[in-house]
Amino acid sequence: MSYYYKLGAIPHKRHTQFRQPDGSLYHEELISVQGFSGVQSLLYHLRPPTQVYKVLSHQDTKIAYEESSALRHRHLRTADVTAGGDAIAARIPLLVNSDVCISVAQPTEPMAYWYRFAHGDEVIFIHQGTGILESQYGVLPYRPGDYLVIPTGVLWRILPDAESEQRMLAIEAQGHIEPPQRYLNRYGQFLEHAPYCERDIRPPQDLVAHDEAGEFEVQIKAQGCITHYLYHYHPLDVVGWDGHLYPYALNIEDFEPITGRVHQPPPVHQTFAAAGFVICSFVPRLFDYHPLAIPAPYNHSNVDSDEVLYYAAGNFMSRRGIEEASVTVHPSGIPHGPHPGMYEGSIGKERTDELAVMIDTFRPLRLTAQATHLEDLNYLYSWSA
């Protein structure tokens, strides 16, 4: 993350003796990105975090893709995907390229293990449900509308609240996910024109150092598979940490929309930046206030990107036939725009109550075989109605 935070007990100086009540040393761990030149945090463990005693198994994470098909606009209805499993097992990958994997999930169970993705950061958008994200950095409660930003290197699990129906959008990057650079000054502080700031970011809280012996499972996704490891001691045994790298939550309702006299382009909605894609938030906002403004978006040929929209709530002003948890894909090469009647029909309207997450990628996305079973095949022709 872009600003310094600390939790629990830490020594006065880095890399110096820090002793437990019995006189033994705490075990320092540096988690850093880009070698030693990126953001980093220092964690202090009761025991070395390296003490694996058994490698159980590994499972292939290879994804099956649809067979070649004609280039077309797509609409995936994910509202009725099968619920079940934990927050990892429940994931259904929909769209993938070399930079990102976009999945949906409806978990019904807590994770009985801890998980780490070794090749990049993840953002989990909580469409529905409450619970906690537990990591070695502490406990982070989540609620509907939260973006949970989980840097690579974080060991985590999701524990849903009992009787809380869960629906999530998972965005897995082959790299790092950060606030857009144009929102920050050279010191990493959010600027005045940024649509969110440090006050809106919720870091972990309630750090608990677990001093427990037993059998504890950790799963790590790396190099095309998930490997299962067993530890004799609880992996969340951190007594304190500090630094700039940690999981955090940002609620989409805390994203302040940028509006203007005429229609504003999608970059004003950008929330996160990553190598090869961006994440944007469409939130309730006032429409354009020029006396001749047309609030609905103009037709657009997105020649360098594929546009993915996940519809969370409200009535999306430029679309018909869209429901909660719909996913639309408008690939590069074909113009897209408002549905018939929506362009002129938006004139005179004062506000929109839509809530959606957009992912724009700069490499073409492939549809998975699982996604094809969710497709509304008539969507391509919905502009001709």
C-alpha cells in the first residue's frame, strides 16, 4: 500500500535483537516486491515461517478454454452459478489472458487452510456477504461493496459470517495492483483531486499471534498448480509488523465520482492500475449538467482494449437485459455503445444509481469453457432490436 502502517509489537530498529519473554529471539521476515526496491513490510514471528514438515500434493490449475469462435460482444449471466465450497474452491474462471484471470464465486464454507498466490496481487470485490479476511497481518472485516486488495506474499483465508450469502468477483493479476499514479504525489500521498484517499482505506486490525501446535495446512498457487503444505505450528504467529505492504479494503461507496458538464470518459472512474489492465468503479452520481448534454455514453471503438463490466446493482443507463451479476465483454475490434433508445432516452435525466466494476485489459481475453455455459447468445444482436 502507499502509506506506512504498523500493528502489534516491533523493535525500535530494523534487523536488531527482539526477544520473546523466554529470552529467545522473535523471527524477522521481510515481505517485499521488486526485489528490495519496492514496497515492503517487516513481520516478527514466534517461529521461523520456513518450517514446512510435509508436502502433501499438488493440483493442476490449467484452464480449459472455449474453441475458436467469431469475434462478438458477450453477455455472461452469472447470477445462478452453482454455490458451494470455500472462497478458492468456489471460483469459476470466466476470462483470462497473460495479465489477469477474472472469476466469480459463491462460497458457502470457510477456508480450512491458508492460501497464497505467488505470482501477483489479487482484488476480490464483495458483491454480497460479510465476514473476515484473516492474514498474518491481522483481521480485516469485509462487507458488501468492499474491494479486498491482497498483495502477493500475503497468507490469507476468508471466513464468511454464518448465514451470510456470499457473492464475489475475483481479479487475479500476474503482477501488482496499485492506486493510479496520477492520484499520488511523489511521496505516495493521495492528491486532492483523487476520488479516494487514505481515510477510505481500511488496513487490518486485531492482530492475534497464534501460539498453537498441531497440523496446519497452507496452499500456495504458483507455476501452474496449487501445492499443499503442512506445518506443525500455526502459520499466523506474527506479534507485530510495519511497512507499506499489507492487505486492505476499500469500499466502492467511498469512491467519489468525478462528473462534468458533458459526458466524462471511463478513466475518471479508474480505481486501480495494474500491468496490462485497469479496474474502474461506476457508482451512483449526478449526470452531466450542460443544458444540451447527453448523459448516456457515446458509441466507442475500443481499439486497444477489451472491456469487461460486472453489474452489481441499480439500473445501468445504457443497457437493457442486464441483471445483477451480469458480465458483459466488449472486445477490441467491434464498436459498442448504448442500446437502442437509451442514448436519446437519457436526455434530461439527472442522476444514475448504477453500481458496477469495469476491467479494461490491453491484451485480448479468452473465454473459458465454463463461461460459455453462462452466455446469452442473443446479446450480440441486442443493438438491432
